[in-house]
Amino acid sequence: MAQFAQFALTRALMALITLLTVSLIVFTLMELVPGTCAERYLAFKNTQGSQITIADIAAEERRLGLDRPFIERWGKWVYNVFVHGEFGESCILRVDINQLLSDKFWISLGICMAALVFSYAIAVPIGIVSASSQNPVVNNSLRFVSYLGLALPNFLLALMIMLFSTVVFGDSLTGLFSKEFRDAAWSWAKFGDFLSRAWLPVFILGWSATAFALQTVRALMLDEIGKLYVTAASARGVSGARLLWRYPAKHSLGPVINSLGFDLNRIFNELPIVALILTLTESGALLFESLARSNDQQLAGAIIFLLTASIVVLNFTTDILLALIDPRVRRGMMG
Amino acid sequence: MSTEPAALAAGIDQKAKEAYFTASQGQLIWARFRGNRTAMIAAWALVLMILMGLFAPFLSPYDPTIAGRDENYENGAPQFPKFWDENGFSARPFIYATERERSIKTNFRWVVTENRDKRLYVRFFVTGWNYKLLGVVPASRHLFGVDGDGKIHLFGTDASGKDIFSRTLHAIWTSLAVGTLGVLISFVLALVIGGVAGYFGGWIDSVLQMVTDAIRTVPSIPLFMALAAFMPDHWSSETRFFFISIILGLIGWPTLARRIRTHLLTERTQEYVLAAELCGASSGHIIRRHLLPSFTSYIIVDLMISFPYMVRSETALSFIGLGLKDPVNSLGALMQNVSKADVLLNYQWYFIPVIFFVALVLAFVFVGDGLRDAADPYSDTKK
């Protein structure tokens, strides 16, 4: 047990270091954006008719603490994020980022996690069956479908589904809520409405993730299925689904759990673009908005950091989970 | 009697075995690759598309920029050359001339009509707009065109009357070029960073690993978007092109760097490295002359596999408007227009470049897969 606690602690520390490095990368990126928050705010004031001077900008920079050295500002940002969970104020919208993001981020995360679950719910059984099947037609068509997952990007799939549903149903299936629920508080009715619309982004985001997962599961199963312990088990009279599940599948799914973080990463990649096409009102669309339209570095940084943080958390969780169910991993990590 | 063919066969077998054992790594990989039918088909498709991109100006009848627009045929449907119609048969394929008019009859809107009595015959090797073949040889011959002032649009035209066929051909080249540049940049970075981490090991390795892992954790498209958002609007299309390639390269290196590092970590304890060290070879010399050649084939395969990701990222970036923009023809820039409702319902031929994109990525993936199987000496025994 002590060994396990030590392992968990080391992993947590490593996750924390990764998060810190990520925060440095994100913060540097935010700094690189041309113009500062102060200039942006005053530029806005300028459009409202008031004259601004260089001195005004300098004063505003002092007020926002932008005249401090880079490391100090980064330290302050990290401190606020890690200790208080505060991301500060958006440069353009002038509202608290936490307030702006809270619902939207959880919706995004929920959709992405659902897409992840969806992709493995399909990929695990099909991958296992296809690996154990010798039928070349099945295998080749599966291979083709997985490649199509890469070649037919999610945004194209989204477009095609939209085209189809506009022509057939007369509704483009876009957005996350119906009109009557858009500004309502969360309730069961609103949740139901959300679910009736969220399946499309979940399906589209899960599409290429499924293709990748299918390939991973199949390759891992193929590696395991030829091993001697499987032959021995079948010699003992275990067969069919029982054989597959209890022997090779058990072993091949370990690495799959390990790679969940990277799958989530891939899904996050697609999120802003899919959100843009389906006009979802969640953080992916907000990220695009803040980067492409308004150059809102505070908001964009917060979103990228949150997305990455959820990947780090998932990586940490799967590592711990894997160590719990597989003592070899634990020992391997301890060295 | 019966022993002779057997002995002959044995001799051939012996020869084949000898050839097999003395073959270089490249020859072995090529032999295995050739046996993979899917990969070979994909390779031919890829070569075809690369050639199409390379000779795009010659193959495309019109200038893909606004200079080559056909103002009489905006948002025009694809025109298919015909051999016969109600007026009779013709050995030379033809299309109909189009006319545009605006009058009280058409409610003062431009209406394009097809004049079925006026045939425009397809001609080969016609003189058209000036271009530089392969970027150097000035030329003005094009593979095909129609006679007279008329124009032929195999894939239709877009909202400003630009020929989509010409644009697609040029776009393939641009997308390939961006991908190649991106892969090259990420390759050099991966080689240097992975090489240093793997060769020196110790704390240098730990620090570099930490940075690599952190970059790998950040979702790349949001990172691309963040970097691409720095691009000022006034940059020329060439600058944008290079900037996008650099971004793709800057973010694409961690996976390859990690693989190079792992390989180096296992290789550097081998005897041949020790021997070279004892001979007084410098670190740089050992990395370049001994370690890198030991896994060139894997690097090539890896580059091939990362190529479709580069092309895909470029397309995604351009698609959302952060990458290359309209005067440049990249596959992503061409797809930008596809998402408009008007296009979805009325001008479906805008989707034709999408087919080329899917084909290009599929070809790369199949070739990369075939190469990976061919480079893996155990691939035969595994299956």
C-alpha cells in the first residue's frame, strides 16, 4: 500500500510539473499576441469617443500589472489559477472568465467525454471481433473505414450531415439548445433538450476517434491473440467470447486505457472546428471567437489551459487506474 | 528425367535466397512494398496527383486567380464535353457556348443561358495564359481548351467565375508544398531535439522529455489557432504560406523526437558505438555517421505517416479562415466556401476539391502503411 501511495504521489507530482510547463507555454503564447490587454481596452474606449494618450496606456498597463517582468506575471497568473482557480478578466468582454466559461467548459468537456465513451463502446467489441476473425473482407473493409476516419475530417462529415438533414428534415440540427431553452436556467427539461441535440456533435467528434480506436484495439488484440497462453487456454477447452474476453482482451486493453488521454487530445483538436460549423455555444466556439475575431489572449489562454489540464487529469487518472488493476505497471514505474 | 527440373528449381531457389541475403535494406523494403497491392495502387495515385500538382499550370486551361475569371459564367455548373446531341454527331468533343443577358425579360438579373446551336469544340495544346513551367520555363501552351472566346469549366466555376478545375490542380500543389515544408521543419527539430536527448541522456534527457511531453499534451489545433491568430491581415499570401508551414513544423515534432530518442537510447549502448568512441570519434560524428543511418528507414516511414496529418491540419486551419486565404489556392482555402448554406443547396460542385483532398490523404495513409509494413522485417511472420 505504501508503495502504491508513493507511486500515486510521484505521478501527481509529474502531472503538476507537466501542468506548470503547459502553463508556461500557454502564457508565453498569450504574451506573443501583438498588443496588450491595456491597449485593447483603451482602443475600445477610443471608439467610444474619448481621447486617449500614451500616458493613459501606461497607466492602464500599471493598473493591470503589465509593467512587471514576464516571470513575475507568469508566477502571478499560475498562482491565481492553481490556488484560487481564477483566470482573471477577459480583455475584450471585460467580464470574469470563470463566470463566462463555467457552463460552457463543462458542456464541452461533457460532449468530448461522451464522444470518447462512444468511440470505445464501438471500437472495443468490433476491434476484438475483427482481430479474431480471419475473414479478409471484414478486415479490409474495417481498415478502409478506419482510414476514412482520417481522410474524411470531422468538419466535412458535419457538413454532409447538415446538408442531408436540411434537405430531408428541413432542420439543420445546429446549435445546442432549442430557442425556448437558450437562456433558461438548467432544469430537467433543458437537459432533455440538450441531449436531443448533443448527439450530433458527440457522433461527429466520435467519428475519427472511433476510427483510430478501432485500429489501436485491433492491433493490440492481434499482438496478444497469437501468444501461447491463449493457445493454452483454448486447449483447456475455453472458447468463443469467453476465451477472447478473459485472456487476450484483458491484456490488450491495458495500453488502450493508457492512451485515453491522447484520444481526448485528438477530440479536443476537432472541437473548435466542429463547434464552428454546428454553431455550438460552448468553449470550443468561444476559443475560436477569442483567437480569430477578437484576439482576446486572456480568454484563449484560459481555454487552452483548461483543455490541456483536463487531458493531464485524465492521463493521471488512467495511470492510477492502470496501476490499481495491474501490479506490473506499478512495479515498472517504481523502477 | 524428373530430377532435372527439381534441381533447376533448387538452383533458382538458391539464387533467389542468395539475392535475398545479399540485398540491401532498400532493396528488401522495395521488394516487400511491391508485393502490397493496395499500397502500390495508392503509390501510383499519389504519383499521379503529385504530377498533376507539378504540371498544374499546363493542365489547367485558365489562370486560377481572379485574372482568369469567366465573367459570363459565375457559379456555373460543370460542363461535360459531349460527342453528340440532337444536331448530330461529332468526332471532336464539344460544349455549348453560354450567353449572359440582363433585360426586362429576366427581371434585370443576370441570367446565363446555354446556346445549344453554337458548339465550342475542345482543342488540345492551345495557347492560353502565360505561366512558367516548373517555375522557370516561360510557356503559354495548355493541354486543352475550346476554340473561340468560349471557356470550358470541367468542374464548374465559383462565385467570381474562377475555374474550379484550375484552382483544384493548383491547390493540390500548394497543400503538398505546405505539408512538405512542415514535415521538413518538424523533422529537423525532431532530429536535433530527439538526437540530443537520446544521445546524452541524463538530466538533459529529462528536461527535454518534460518539454516534449508538455507540448504533446496541448491539443495541437487550438495551439495552431493561437499561433495563426498572430498573423497580421496585411501579410502577403507568400508570407502567410511560409508562416503556416513553420507553425505546422513547430508543433509536429514531438512524436518523432520521442521515437528518435527511444531508438538512440537503445542503440548507444551497442558495441559499434563503443568502438567508434574508442577510435576517438566525436559525438556529432557518431550521431551522424553511425546512429542515424541505423534507422533511416524508420524515419522515412514516420515522415510519410505524418504527412497526411500536416495536410489535414493545414486544411482545417484554412477552412476556419486562419490559414491560407482566397487568392492562394490550397485545398483548405477551396473548402472554405463549402460551408455556406447557399453552396450546400445550389452549387454542389464546390465539393469537387473535397474528393481530391480525401483521395490525397487516403493515398498518403495507404503508402505510409505499406512502407511501415515493408520496413518492418517481422511483418511477414506476424500475419
